[in-house]
Amino acid sequence: MTSIDDVAASLGVSTATVSRALRGLPGVAEETRARVTATANKLGYVPSSSASGLASGRTMAMGVLVPVIDRWYFSAVLEGVDRQLRAAGYDLIVFSLGGDGVNRDRVFHRSILRKRIDALLVMCMHLTEEERTAVQELEYPNIVIGGAVEGVRHVGIDDARAARDAVEYLIGLGHTQIAHMRGGGSFDIDFEVPRLREQAFRQTMADHGLPVREDWSAFGDFRFSTSRSSALKLLADPLHRPTAVFCSSDEMAFGVLKAAAELGIAVPGQLSVIGIDDHEFAEPMGLTTIRQDPADQGAFAADLLLGELLRHEPSEYPPSRPHLLVERQSTGPVGA
Amino acid sequence: MTSIDDVAASLGVSTATVSRALRGLPGVAEETRARVTATANKLGYVPSSSASGLASGRTMAMGVLVPVIDRWYFSAVLEGVDRQLRAAGYDLIVFSLGGDGVNRDRVFHRSILRKRIDALLVMCMHLTEEERTAVQELEYPNIVIGGAVEGVRHVGIDDARAARDAVEYLIGLGHTQIAHMRGGGSFDIDFEVPRLREQAFRQTMADHGLPVREDWSAFGDFRFSTSRSSALKLLADPLHRPTAVFCSSDEMAFGVLKAAAELGIAVPGQLSVIGIDDHEFAEPMGLTTIRQDPADQGAFAADLLLGELLRHEPSEYPPSRPHLLVERQSTGPVGA
DNA sequence: GTGAAAGCGCTAACAT
DNA sequence: ATGTTAGCGCTTTCAC
């Protein structure tokens, strides 16, 4: 591995000059800079991140803490985060808890603190008191993406408002018999989001003087298969069936659509279904939904931290990211 | 940030002892080790990865190069890789090309070489001649996951065999009018996989004396929505319609199923559909498919590199990972 | 505009 | 079993 000394020696200049030249610092003659850049390229020199990290205190890497990687929302956020980091020349380190309880401790008390990253993004998930404290005590910039975590800055959509918009859309279509397919529960993803959406559902129904039937609160676990099973039961009785289902996520909405198809229930004729997310499959499935853009949220959060790293002063508290109702073919007037 | 000197000073021992004790090296009295561990915890000491990386030459991090993060296969592989890395105390650094051409160069010639990682996993994707060379010249262990890349070691399923198994399953059910929904094309994912699967489809058909109709080779781009659109055309004419569709991925199979539903074509009565992957949605969708396990592939590859890092000698060339036909409700005898 | 030199916080030989 | 010491490859004052 060729080092900065090789470049310096090969040019007969000092390592300081090479360092300055390559990092675009002022106080280097343009001609010198050009020569340095040229030989660096020729020799295939790339600075060691360990060495420059140690010397400068900046690692040029950002960490993202996720409960799991391979779920729609999380991987989409990662994509957005990565986009901004790439543009800024930062590397992306992913700390995944992987549903593993044993691992959590190591992640919180070793990995994250190892001086390997300059800033940390925490994906919405349930944190213990102690973990929250650990995050808050981090000496570098950090932020939560998605659901709110008490005492930590966060960026995301206004979940309550998004859920309300969905439910009021159904109500506006004349629906009064509305069921809720709820998420939450499994592994570490039992953050605020499912709670906020459920609460907003109940509140909105109440605000419109509509009853909430407890047996129409189905558990879908934010998953297609769980939701399908639940919906199969929810929709089984043709005589006592909701005319609409508000789903706390698109994946669960797909489960409801599948169940309806299996039961021969026409959508939207006999049943309206609305989701939240605007998942990649929502458009081809014709699913009406509340669009959110996880990649945008990730990018926004990453930019915010990048800015703080640059300016050495905290940004303003971030506003909610937008959401948008997208009307498709899975919803229609009641009894149409 | 408390350093190793703080711990050493606080105990009146040398930094070397602290280092040895904490890393579990031999030659430390158990009593000393206990005291060191205790004060390290008390002081909240965590070794700086930059410093230990610089001193030891090991970064305790592994890199994964992906074309994009947020697609089923890639995020599932990442999950598997991460599982093993976590267990081994390694951190995961994700280098994503993000479909961005400009970025590729930086990734290949800076990030990857920055002495930030001890080994590299490359996800199957199209690499230019020069990029392949760059990977091959890497001085640390590396391997490709998924499709083969010439001259680089790789781990994955036997794609040709998987496709053949799928097609022969359809043929075994009596189908002769078989269409192919193919992938490939978009962004950097135009690797070997789509080509291998298509070729195997053609070869298998030929081996059984069956014709391949060019207008039944539909392009699904490995995506639900593209596949649905293509299938809508493919299946439009009730008189000249395949009785079965072999899909190079499950997501495309979902698109075919959706198109069939929209066209009122009964599955499997009038149309059999088979995929490859066993995507999370395949079971609830009742999709017959060839199961592969990307997380297993990622874990396998990570383990292999981890082993080489430990033993300092190359592993045997890895065998193909297994695939498995999973029969569900989307396939049936022809004309049933 | 450039160079010399002192670290950054560890690890690894080499001593003891 | 433990301590001493010389780096690892940079960045960053401080000189010139």
C-alpha cells in the first residue's frame, strides 16, 4: 500500500504539502497541487482512513442503527441516507440489531462508540431507557428517523395526521363501518409509529361520531402474510363485515386485498382498502394510500447531520416531512 | 473520550497490559484481567477503531458493494452478511453505487481501497473490465455473491439448474406453451443472472423438443409493475396465450398473477405461474417457486471471508448454494 | 507556499 | 506476567 510518504518522496516535497494539496486546502501553489495530484494518481495513493481518522478525529463515516435491514421502510431509508453520504464523500456503516437481544448491548456500548463514525442516524425502534440515554450522551450529532423517541431529535412524517387523512378519506366516501389493520408487536420495531396510527384512527372515528368495534381491530404485524390471515377472519362473515379497512401500512393492505380476492369480495365495490406508505407495489396493485418517502426522510436526516458536521453548530429542529394521499382503485363510495 | 492511558493510569499498569487484557490475549493474570475489565467498564472505555486499525492493520470491518440497497435480493443478502459479522464482532460498511455512474469511480478507487475494511463482498452486478481488475487486485479477501463475475470467486445458487428445474416442473405438468418473463436491463443489475436463467429456459425447452416463441419472451425488468404491464399484453389474446409462464423472479411472477387476475384468467386453471426466489410474499400469494435463500448466501460468503481473515489462507472454492422447488397453488396440470 | 516535528491512541516486539 | 518503546500513516501547529 503506497503511503503519503511515497508520494512526498517521489516529488521531493513534504508530506504536509501532499496532505494539503490532496485535501484542497488553501496555501498550496496550483502548480504544486497539480503535480501532487498527478503522482498520487500515478502511484495509486489513497489515504488510509484509520490514519487520517486518528490524526484528525474525523472518520468520514456515518452510522445508521436499524432493527433489521431487509424491510421496505428501513432499506428505503438507507438508500436515501446513502445517496447524501456518497455525495459528501462519507461512508455508510450499518449497525443492525437483527432482532438479536444479545447483540444490542454490544452495538450500543461498543460499535457505536468506537470512534468509527462522525455522526449517527437511529432508525425508529423501541429503545430501552438505558439505550436512549446512551444515544443522548453521544458526543457526536445524532437524530432519529421515523417515529419519535423521547428526548431525541427526529425527522419523519406526521404519523397522526397521515392516519387521520386516510381515515377521513374513507369517511368522506361515506364509510362508517371501518376496520383497522394494525401493525407493531414483532421484534424491535414496536416503536411509536403503530401506536400513533392506531390512536389517530380511534380519535378520528370518535371525532366523526363513529363507533370503533374492537373485533375490527385486526393485527397485521406490518406483514403481508399476517395481515392476510387476519383479514380472512375479519372479512369472513358477509353479514357483519366492514365496508372499508384502514391499514397502517401498504404491505398489510396487500394482505387485505389478497384476502378479499380469495373471499370473492369486490374491491372497491364491496370493500374499500387504504394503506400508508406508497410501497413499490402499491401503484400496480391499484392501492389507494398515503404516500411517504422514506428515502427522502433518510436523505433529509443525513443532510442535516452533514450540515452540523460542517458548521459545528446544531441545525434548527426539523419539521415533519410531507405525506400525500394518492387515490387509486382500491377505494370507492360506500355501497357503490 | 477516555483512552487506554486513562485506564492504565487509573490502575497503575501499562497500556500494554490493558490492551492484552481487554483483547483476551494470553499472558495476563486472571486477577489483573478482571480489574482491567472492571475499570474499563467503569470509565466507559472503548478502544478507538482508528487507532487500533492503524496500529494492527486490522479494521474489524467488512465492506459490501451493492448496486442498490433497497431491493429484495440485496437487502436480504445484507441481512445475512450482517448476521455473521455481528457474531464475529465485525462492522458492516455498505458501498452502494446507487445507480449513479459518476459515483462508481469514487467507490472503486477511493472508498474500497481506503484501508477501512479487511475484506470485501461484491454483490452480483455488471462490472466493467477495469472495475473487475480493481477488485481482483485487492490485497484483501474478497468474493462475489450471486451471479458469477469472471475471474472472481463467487457464491450463489446454480442459476441455470434452478431455471431448468422450474421449466421442467411446468413441462412435467404437461405444459408446452410456455412463456418467459425475463429480467435484467435496468441500472447496474444487468449481471449474469438474467442471462443464465434465460439461456437455461431456452435450452430446457429445446431439450424437450418444445418451441420458444419470441413474442412470448416478455421483459419484466425484475419488477412487479413492469412485469404486470408486459403480462397484460402477453396474456391479452385468449386464443393465443401460453398455458404457463416461467418468471425469472418472484416479483415478476406477482406481476403476472396480477395481470391474470385483471384479465379474469384463472390460476392455475387456465394459467400456471412459477417464479424464482421464494420472496416473503410468495407463500401468502400461493406462488409456486424455486426457493433460494439470499441471507444464507450472504452469511456463507461472510463466513468464508471471516475464516480466511482468521487463518490467513484461502478457503476451498465454495460450492453452489442449494435451491428448492416449493409447490404452491399457482401451478397445475395443463388444461385442468 | 512549504517544511519539520509533534502527536492522534493504539498494537506488537522486545525486555525484564 | 508485565513494562518499555517504537511505530502505524496521517494531520496540524509552528517555523521559515
